[in-house]
Amino acid sequence: MAIWNLGSINVDVVYSVPHIPAPGETLASTGRDTFLGGKGANMSVAAARAAARINHIGAVGADGRWTVERLLEYGVDTRYITEVDAETAQAIIMVDPQGENAIVLHPSANHQIPLATLEGALSEAQKGDWLVFQNETNLQQVAARIGRKMGLRVAYAAAPFSAEAVQRVLENLDFLILNKVEAEQLRAATGKVPQDLGVADVIVTLGGAGAKWFGAKGEVYIPAIPVTPVDTTGAGDTFTGYVLAGLDRGLPMEQALALASKAGALMVTRHGTADVIPDLAEVQAFRS
Ligand code: RIB
């Protein structure tokens, strides 16, 4: 089968900082790097690294041609990334010595993905394929509707989180992933706990404490793999890309989640985003 990812593509400009600046504070960075990033691109690269057939659906400006070339080098099908008359999206990321981050997004081309690009891509999708999207692009609602109608397995990685955005697509989802705080925010907005959302599989990530799967077997806990964090940016995206790739390859949920936990843990030990996502061999060898 295959995964179709309606996803953001960002140029990540990452500043290492002694601490995340407070309002009004001016701070000198101790380092700066540029990476391919975006929650969408990170998930596509993770899925490719995890040996899935992954098609990215997105948009960049002329200044972002290099990002498309890089995705292709990493094994992502880029035929449905359209060049639009806008800047490629950018993320300004600050990372502190504990590996925590603060991110400012400039969405630009990510909000201008043409409907024809989405429709063209999904005309090639087959029943049973996965369709995933996040909250960094336009067309989420229409994608969810088309995906459900076509019999695709529709997955939403609810980041950056907005309870309204989740509610707009909820009825068409088969898979939802969000963190503990977001699950609580969604409960406050809908009055529903994960098992009552009407979504077959809901994953609630618990950061350094692991994850919970709410699905056919009830509530299942997936333990974390302890690591010393260097940079947590992109670890959640890596986790999601690996879970979907595992499910797409026919792994049972617990196995896909266990592999994803390893991938996410290994990612936290690395500085950077899409360019440093570990491949399957590295993940399998990690703490085995
Ligand atoms: O989740 C990490 C990602 O968030 C970064 O790559 C950045 O581009 C933002 O989208």
C-alpha cells in the first residue's frame, strides 16, 4: 500500500540559545543551522526512512526547490509538490540546552496548496492506502472528506494543536494522534475522552513517559525509552511517520508503536529535523 501526506514543507532555521527568551528579551544565539523541516516533510521523511511508499502533497516557492530535491533524495515521491507564486514556508526554531524548543511559523506556500494538486494526487490513491495531514496546510477538511469517501485510512496528526481544527475533520478520521495536554483540551472542547471520539485509533503521546493507544484492545500503554535529550524538535513527527509506515506495512499497532517509540527516542538525541531522522536499520539497532 502507500501513504499520501498532505503536509507542510518548511525551511527550518534553528538557533541554539542558552534559554528560550522571555517577552522583551534580546538574546545572542550560540549556533545556527538550516534544515529541511515542517511537520509534514518530517513525517514524509520518517515514513520513507521506515521503508514506506510515501507521496508528499504540498507546495513550495521557487526559493524552495532544494527542499523538493532533498525530499526526493530521501525517498519521498515529490510529483505532487507544486511550485506556487509565494515564498517557501519558514520556521524559526530556538532550542535550549535541555533540548526544548519554541517555534515561529511563517506558513506562506503551505497555505496555498492548489485543490487540483490534492485531487490529482488522490486520484492515484487506492482503497486502503493511508492519507495523513497535520495542521500546517490548507485543504485539511476537503482532504479528509475525499479520503473517507475513497476508503482511504485517514490519519490526523493534530499539530500545531487547535481543538476547532480537530473537530472540523473528526467525523472522517480513522486515526488521531495528539499529546496529553491536547487530549485534555479536546476533552474540554468536545466533552469526550479519547475512547468516545468515534475514531478507531487514538494515540496520546506522553513525552518522556511513553504513549497510550486507545483502540480495539481498549487502553494500551507503550513505555518510553529513556534518553538524554539534545533536541526534541521533530521527534513527534518522526514517531508519527514511523507508526503509519509500520501500519502501512501490516505491522500490528503495538509493534508499530514500539518501533516508533525507538525512532522518536533516537531522534531526540540528535540536533535537527528532517535531515537527521534515523533510518530503519538504525532504529532497529537502537537499544535492542
Ligand atoms: O515538529 C517540528 C517542526 O515544526 C519543525 O520542523 C518546524 O518546521 C515546525 O513545523
